[in-house]
Amino acid sequence: MLNRGLYELLPFIYLITSLALVIFIDQPTRWIPALFFGMSGVMVLRWRYQERRRSRS
């Protein structure tokens, strides 16, 4: 299992990786992995938000 601190940071790591790929890599295909990392980060954040909202009520 992951450390709780790393677990909480994981979606932000995905988003930062996505931005780094777009900014620092100079290949035309950089958009493919950047898109996947970005979508993964947003999806994980959304799932966590929905689950926390559901468990509060």
C-alpha cells in the first residue's frame, strides 16, 4: 500500500507530469501521454471529491 501522503499527492503528481510533458518535451507525440496523465489526475480528483461528499452525508 502507498503512504497516505503520497496517496493524497498522486493526482497532483499526474497533473504536474502532464504539464511537464507538454512544456519540456519537444516531440510531436508528447500530447498522447500528457493527455492520459492529465485525464487520470482529473478523474482521480473527481472520484475522491465525490466519495468524500458522499461519505459526509
